Amino acid sequence: MHERSAPWTESKTKLRYAEQDRRLTAWKKTPELAFLNEVSCVPLQQALRHLQTAYGNFFAKRAKYPSFKRRHRGGSATYTRSAFRLRDGQLWLAKMDAPLAIRWSRPLPEGVEPSTVTVSLDVAGRWHLSMLCEDVRVQALAPVGGRVGLDMGLNALVTLSSGECI
């Protein structure tokens, strides 16, 4: 993150995702950051994308200044579709020889494939896995022509512009 904040504080220039991605390749070749080669490049690039979004929100005044994530204190890694494989209830992440030992909280619905897998570590030292899936069985509702206004009030929770009170 220092790589992003230093150009701004020194010369008011912004470092973009593409430039930082190029620097990531160089960082992986240095002895002090050689541990970055132990994981797939996908979570590293996803972290840069998240950082780009955080800075974009900050400069658009939608959020506070981004804060540092600590390497040894929790955190998460996001794997996109190209960096994991799910077969017969077993999940392999990129650069892993064996599948993860997962205790499923519930099975995935039939015919649903995850598009993103996020592995996170909580403060108690437990690992959690969340999968982002799109359920093709869910259909969008057809748009309706009418509109309604809502007013939250004290006497009624919501009053509609049609006069109905809820």
C-alpha cells in the first residue's frame, strides 16, 4: 500500500492497477518477498483490484483512506474461477497438491457452480470458506409500469403514495 500512497503524497500522482501489477512481478523476485511465489498469482491480483477499488472510493469521497492489512493477523484471499477446481464436493485451490478438508455447512444446490471462492482467517484462528454462486434458477421479475413512493413515519411504519399504511 505504501507503493500507492507515496506517489500521491510526493507528487499528487496516482498509481494505477496495471502499473502495480507490473511491480508485483518484480516484487516476487526479491528475497524479502519471495513468499509471494508460494501462492497463486490470482489472489495477489485480486488484492490489487480490491486496493484499486478502495482508493477509487477514497478519491471519490465515498470512503475513508484505505488501511493496511496485516499479513499474520487474519485476512482473506479471493480465488476466481481460473484458480480453483470443485469436483465431487472437494475443492482444490491453485498451487495445492491435495484438496481442502472442508466441513460443509450445507450442500451447494444442484447445477450451481461457484464463480469466486474466498478463504478467510478469523481472529480465533479458524479458517472459513465462502463461495459466490449465481443460481440460474432464480429469474428476475418482469418490470411493472407503476411506481410508488414510500414515507416512513411515526404513526405507521410505512405509508405508500397510494394511501395504504403498513
